[in-house]
Amino acid sequence: MSVRDLFDLTGRNAIVTGAGGGIGRELCYGLAEMGANIGLVDTNRESIEKLAEELKKDGRKTALFETDVSKEAEVEEMATKALSTMGKIDVLVNCAGIFYWGPPEEIQMNRWDRVLDVNLKGTFLCCRAVGRSMIANRKGKIINIASISASIVNRPANVAYNVSKAGVVILTKTLAADWAQYNVNVNSISPGYMTTGMTEKNDALYGNEWRRWTPMHRLGDADELKGVVVFLASDASKLMTGQDLILDGGFTLW
């Protein structure tokens, strides 16, 4: 197989959660560009409807699933509908995520619960629901979006988010070990500080500091994750599982 063919996703079906957000949207573009059909999962129906129209212009098949990934019943329904609508699921990208800023001593427990429910529980629920079909097919690629906050602590304080993303990384490794026997690869991507709608407010407050401590002296753009997600979704990464790939411009080197 040629190197070009290794990265080809033509005819494969991918589900992307958090597809309506900045990073999720770019990941959908990347997978679709390489030939994949995309199941778009988000709580914001309008955002994924717009994205679906854009992807269809390039000839990609899409399916829309308005789903709160923190709700077990909704995730199970999404997985059932996805299999019915799309057929087998070759790739799952768990990108849905939220955060709240604030000192640990002041965080309200409803906010703590919501962050853990979406970021960690939601990732597990989707892995479990879609993973069953991958196990049955003896093949699949799962890609979880974690964060450098899983392994470092930096300003501003964000305790619930950090804990949730650390959980995503160890969840990735655990599932990778358990599901390797079924030829299901499970890996994660840990972005550094990125320019997205979610981080715009804090970029204004802390952006100069983040850039100063990054060897490349800049933040990442969401579209810079497209190549990595294609690699992990494709046959080019068949031997890779249980790994966390860091894209941070060198921030965690210090």
C-alpha cells in the first residue's frame, strides 16, 4: 500500500462529537477531505446543520445527531441511530467538551459535576456505545480529545477541567489495552493553548503569557489538528494505540 493510500479514508464512516465547536468542526473538515462520511454530534442542532450543508457540497454523506453526550440514554440512542443510518462506524472522535474558570475553593459542585459529566463521562459513554460495534466488527479507530491540562497545571486555575482531561488520557490507555485484542485502536490528542471561541476571553487575559512560555511563541489554530486526526483515523496508525499525542508548540517542554 502506498503512503498516500495509507491516509485515504474514502468510504469510511466517522462520528465526531462536539462537531459544532471550533475544534470539532475543523476535525470534521479534515476527515471529510480525506473521504470519510461524517456523523455530526452536538447539542446545538443549528451549528451541525450548517456544517452538514458545507460538507455535502464536497460530496460527503452526513448524518445529524442532536445529543447531550453526558446522558447515557441519549448516547445509546445516538449510537443505535448511527449504525442504522450510516452502517458500520469506522472512526469515533470524542471532541465534546466544556470548562469553567475559577479558583478551586470557589467552584460550585454543579459546575464540577457538569464538566466531569461532559468531558469524562461523556467520552466514556460514547466509547462504550460505539465501541461495542467496533468490537463486533473486529476493527475501529477511537480518538479522544484530551489536553495538555491533563499533565500540567498552569494559570488560570481550572481544576475540574484538568481532572476531567487527565481522566480522558487514562481512559484512553485503559480502553486501548482492553480492546487491542479486537483490533480497535484507542488514542488521544492533547492540544495546547488554541485560538478558539471557547478560549477567546482568556486569551485576552493570559494570551501574552501563554505565548511567552511557548517555544514557538504562538497559540495553535484548530485546523492544525486536522492532520493528526486523519493520521489516527487512517491505516497509517495501525500499530499505534494507547498514545497521547501532544500538539502545543513546545509549551510542555519547560
